Amino acid sequence: MALYFLFFLSGVAALIYEVLWNQLLILIFGGGIWSVTVVVFSYMVGLALGSFYFGKKADKIKNPLKFYAFIEFGIASYVVISGLILKLIELGIKVLYIFILKNFLISIFVKFLFSFIFLLPPIFLMGGTFPIFTSYLIRKREEIGSKTGFAYGFNTLGGAFGAFLSGFFLLPTFGLKKSFIIGILLNIFIGTLLLVLAQEKPTILYRKKESIKEEKRIFIKKYLPFLFLLTGFSALSLEILWTRVLILVFGSTTYSFSVMLFIFLTGIAFGSIIYPFLEKFKKPLIIAGFLFLIISSYLFYEISIIGELPLIFVSIFKLFKPSFISLTFAKFVLSGMLLFLPCLIFGLIFPLFNALGVEFFRKGEDLGKFYAFNTVGSATGTVLTPLFLIPFLKLKGSFVLITLILFILSFFFLFDFLKKYRLCLLFCILPFFLFFKTFKKWDIGLLNLGVYYNPVFISIGIKDKSTLKEFASRWEVLFYDESSYANIMVVNSSRGKSLKVDGKAQISESIEDLRLVKLLSHLPLFFHPEPKKVACVGLGAGITAGVFLLYDDVKEIHIIEICKEMKKATRLFSSQNYNILNNNRVKIFIEDGFPYFSYTQEKYDIITSDPFEPLLKGTGRLYSVEYFKNLKKHLNECGIVTQWLPLYLLSKRELNIIIKTFSSVFSYTSLWFTGSDFILLGSEKPLSLNYKRIEKINKNQNILNDLKEIGYLSPYHLALSYIGRVEKIKGEVNTIYNLLLEFSIPRNFPFPSISENMRYISRIKTTAPNPFFKLIESDSLKNLLDLKRSLLIKAGYLFYLNKNYKNLLKTFSLLKKLKEIEDDAFIDNLLSRTAYNLGVSIWKRERNKEKSLYFLREAIKNTPDYGEAFIVLAGIYAETGEFRKAIYYAKKAINIYDKDPYAYFPLIYSYLKIGRKKEAEELLDKLKKIYPFEIKKEFFE
């Protein structure tokens, strides 16, 4: 057991390194699938080569444990010098970068090759541990299955523990560098103990060849290596597919990946460990066939329920009080439901094949060969799945293909058994019956609802399953694509078009979102004296980059986007992004922001950075000191960087980390308010406005119209957004070696209050005056803008406190005051939303009809197409018996947004009450088509 424990620790160390190397290679590949793919591929190929090479030598080594100890020392030695090797590789990529940047596939291949070369030596050594270790353990042929199963199982269980330890403890607590040191110390500890145990030379037993039936000998020689390869391919392909599906539910955090990897490896480990219980059955081919039949049948069932995963996840989560622990528990349960049984069977198959396949008692060589075929298959699955299966077959098609491969394997093993009992025809019909279950379409709206990012769904609670389905059905899906990197969706709702990535809404046509993404470009363009070349990190809907097209002096616009499929979605926002994809000033580079600015030689006048939220795996680097320093290196003189600063998801500590990290790099940092979020501007020179620049902007009607669209009546009104200079902020900084944000933000669940962040930012003091005031001669205008600015900030703060009636009422009063001072679109929008919330709140609390109607009409007065307000008005009139008015407002609501089922309910109800039964039935038929869920008959009776 002491040796098994050491092999367990060896698995711990191997997976610690896998997680840490994945973190390092994100610096080269950026976030997304490719850093994971290259690490897993390198592990599979390296283990295969090492297993094959050392397997040939295993039986000749006189003291395997001593040899194994030196392998552990070799791994530790390589890791010690790996930092220097990685620097050399990064230098090589930097030299080639100018040539490979224009072609996505060539870029990926070159990075893949360099990364593979970097990872191969230590993983090659790891591959030798299995045949060396098992050659020492196995003394008799009968022990092959049980001891390889135990060894593989304990090693894989160690890997599962290492994955969990890395994601949940080592990286969050110690950071990247110290975690590597812990892995090195673990290798040294294992090697030292092995040397102690290896003092006594192991006894070499008599090796006896056993006779094998000729038909079995032919079977082994012809097919078994290929079956090992197919099994490895299927297992790793499924791991990638499971990961892509589950991150739609869990969110793409490091914790989510750690949970999934833990369940995957634990299932395989326990399968290998319990294998000896199968050894008493003397029909290994039939056992293998039934194992493949079980796994393929279970996968057919899984495919049929994947579209319902958000419902299952929410049902599990609702059992507990909302917290990070309960959220993690729900992830474990759902991952276990999907992954554990198939992985358990994969774990059983490996020792079963080994026992079946060792024809002669050359245990080290044969076991190494079979292990090599298995890992080659795994490597192939790791590469082909993201590169070909998902892009061409999509997620569901890829699942079906792998399931069919496993089903065919079961038929292959069970053929003689089925032929004997005349079950072949029945068995051939079985896949069609199972496949029929997969015909049910996945509800892509529900699957991409992003329940993890919408705490209202899981922290407040869901009454029943239909509630989530009902919410998802309100969207009209305009575009949907499943790529290796992410699921991309464009939907239409009452707030206009919205772009969603892996379930998380990124941008919509709401004025709040438009104001943020447009100001990211407008603000620096006002301050830079002569901007000619600009860069945007992130394409999204293309609106940030599209603003640059309005300025004639901007000659080149470079967009850095990691997901090439995003361009298809961007075309749906062409009216908002000024048709940016068809403009010859624009170049798009398919690349992640971090490696791009690490390797490129380009220099820019303005760089806008609008990445995903920093809680996502790999995104934390785009909020790091090293990233901001890279941006600064690529600025021309007078260059400016704009960085999005989210208010939601973050605690005050994390908000402070982002501001501190950014301001520690740039000599001059200022903070700007958009009404819902903040923007950081960084430069090496103070921001300065001049009359010529403003006059030029004032003559450009396109720019003025764009500003008016987001609530600014003139260029001077940008003064409303100014908060102040950021000076002498104390606190921690986020670095690539200690990603504080990536590990701390997911633990905030339920997510912190935005209002607290608003309050914190409002307390940041500055001595620098509003830069726009230098060009405003009128004191009355300055006073007006100052008053409007302070009221706007206060109104925004109160709006986010809208949990009670008093705060809503205060917000409404402030906004009415603002509207009296000066009218603009942004105030109208915020005023309408506040009035709507007040109207709904009053009706629910007090049933005060007149009061509620007043606020709802105020909402409509400021925003005439406010569909939700019309729906509530119709509902109130229907409930109080004023059916003519209910019909009038319900029809208004349907004209604005005819896909919302709630718009139909008061209309149908009113028609029934006034005796217009035929019209009610026609509407009900229409409603059933657009709202395909059960409608209770009692509602209409």
C-alpha cells in the first residue's frame, strides 16, 4: 500500500502541473479551448511516447523503484528550469509573430508546436512511470488485470485530487509560482521515499508463457490496439463536449473546470480500482461488450436531457441557502450525474483490455504498448473534437457520433454472443430506438439562459420548471452558432437585440449598454490631438470600433477578437456599428488580447479594452499589471488606453484591485461614469482638450447624432461622466502569477450589491478639475453641468438600491428634477425604468390603482414603446374589470413585442369576460404557437 500511495502522489503532482501549465499557456494562446487542448494533447502524446519507450525497457531494469525515483527527480529538475525554457519559446514566437498573425490556423499551429516541445520532456518521463511501476508489482499473469487496475486507479485518483487541490486551494492561496514549487517538492518527496524503498532488490519470479487459443490470439493482434485507441479517443472527446455543455450552466470559471476534471478522473479511477470484482467472470469479451452497451445507452439518454440541464441545476441549487459552497455542491452533483457512470466504465475497460491483451508475460513492454495506444487515441480526440467535430457537427452531432462509435464497439464484442442466441436483429434495432430519444430538439434559449450569471434565477428561487422555460421563450433567436470557443447567440426582446456568449449577455441595444461601449471610443477621441491608428480588444457587436469610423482622422482600426465566429453575429448590429465589417479601414485579428500585445510590434494612438468579466477562466489576465504594461508599451506619444470597469459581480475589494492595478501602470488615470458602469482612462500625459479638436467635432454631424443617441446634447455634455483623477489608491494588484480576481470573484456568490460599489467610487477624491470645464467660458453652463452630474450619479446610486419603495421614489424625484434642468435620452430611459418599477411595486404592495397607473403612464410618457408598462397597465385594468381599456393597452403591448406571452393573457381574459369567445380562442391558438408550454385551462374557465 505504501507503493500505491506513492503512485497516488505521483498522480497528484502530474495533475497539479497540468493545471499550472494550462495557466501558463493561456499567456501564449489566450483564453478559450486552445490552451487546454495543447496541454491535454501534450499529456496524451507525451504519456504515450514515454509509456511505449520505457515499456520496452521495463522488464530489463533490475531495480524499477530506483529507476522510478530518478524519473521523479528528472521531472522536478525540468520544472525548475522550465521558466527559462518558456522565455526562450516566447521569444521564438515573438520573432515569428509578424508572419503568423494574419492566418489563424498557422498561428495556432506554430504556438501549438512550440508549446508541445516545451511540455514534452517532463510528460515523456511521466509516461514511463506506469510500465515501470507495474513491472515491479506484477509477479503472476493472473495479477495483470487487478494490479494494473489498482495502479491506474490510484494514480488517476491522485490526479483527480491534484486537479481539485490546484483549482480550489493552491492557485487561489499561493499563486502560480509557489504552486510550482509545491509540485517540485512533491516530486522530490516521492523520489526520496522510492529510493528508501528500493534498497532491497526486488525478487524476480519465473516467467512462464501461457498458451492462448488461436482465435483469441488473432483477435488480440488484429484489433485490440485499435480498440484501445478508439476508447481513448471517445473518452477525451466526451470530456471536451461535456465541458462545453456544462460551462453554459456553471459559468466558465476555474472552479467549474476543476469540478468537472475531478469528477472525470474520479470516475475513471474508481472504475480501475473496482476492476478485480469483474475478474471472476471468465468471459472478458462479453463483459467488454456489455460495458460499451451500458455507456452508449446512457449517453443516448444524456443527449435527450442536455437541453434541460439549467432546470436540473436550479432544482439542485434551490435545496440549499444560496452560497459559493452550495453552488459548488450543485456543480458536483450535476457533473456527477453526467460524467461519473461513463467515466467509471472507461476506467473498467482499461485494466480489462490489459488483462485481455498481454499475450506473453512481457508485462512491461505490452502494458506500455497498450497504454501508448490508449493515450494516442486520447490525444487525437483532444485535437479533432474542437478542430473538426464541434465546428462541423456542432455539440449535439458530436455527442451522437461518439455515442454511435461506442455502440458499434459493443456490437463488435458481443457479435458471437448475439449470434448464438439469435439476438443480432434485435440488437441492430436498439440504436434506432435509443437514437429516437435524441430527436427531441434542445431548447437553445433555455440552455443558453446563463443561469449562473443571473442570480435572480437561483438565489431568489424558481416556482417551477415552466418559469425558466417561460423566461427563455420571451426571446426571438435571430442567430445561433456553436463554436469550439463559445456558443454565440443574438436574440430579440423588448429591449431590442442582444448578443449573448455562453449564456452571458454581452451587449444589447439598450441605451445603458450603448452608452458604455460608445464612450469607450468617444472619450479618448476627444482628448487625443491627432488619432490615426487605434486598436479595440474585443469585437462583440462591433459598436465600440464602429464609433472610430465617425472620426475622419482615424485611418486604421485594428480589432483583436479571439472567436472568429463572432463576425457572423456582428453583422446583425450593422446599423449600430456603422457596417464596420465592410469598411477598408478595419482589420480583424483572430487572437486573444494578452498574447497579441505580448508579441505584436504595432503601435497605437488609442487602445480600447472591453474584455469579458474577470471571473472567467483566462480573462483575469486582461485585468493584470502585465497586460496593462503591454498596452502601455504599444502606445504612441500622447496615447490613451480606455478600460471597462464593471460594477456588478465585484466586491469593493475586487473593484479596488482593478483600479489599483490599472492606476499603478499609468501615470495619469481618470474615472468616468456611464450611468450603469465606469470607464478608466490611462495615459502618460495629463488629458488635455483644445478648441480646435472640439470645433472639428462640432462640425461633424454624424458624431453629434451619435452622442445625442446616448444622451449627450453636445460634446461639452461629456463633462457629466467625469468622476475624477485616481490618485494614491492603496491595496493589492492583480498579476498573471497571482490572479486574485479570477479566484475571488466566483466566491462572491450571491453577487455583491452594485450600490455598494457606487458608494465606494463616489468617495474617491481628486484634486484635478473637470477637463471639459477648461473650454467652457460660461459659469452658468459649468454650474448646470456640475449639478446635473452630481444628480445623475446620485440617481444612478439610488436606482441600484431599488429593493424598496423609498429608494425608488427618491430616484424618481431626482430624475424628474434632472429632466426639468435639461432633457436627454439617457435620463428619459432611466426615468421610465424607475417609474415602471414604482408602478409595479405599488400595485403589488398596496393595490393602489391610481398611484400605480400614474407611474406606469410616466414610464410610457418618457419611453413611448415601453412594452412591459403597457402589459402591466392592461393587467391592472383587466383585474379591475375595465376590459375595454385592458384590450386597448394589451393591443399596444402586442404591437410593440408580439412574442411576449404576458401581452396576450389580459387580452384573452378580457375578450372572454365581454363575450368575444371566438376572438379569445383565435388568440389562444396563436399564443400556443409562440409559447409552446402548457397553459392551465383554469385560467380561461
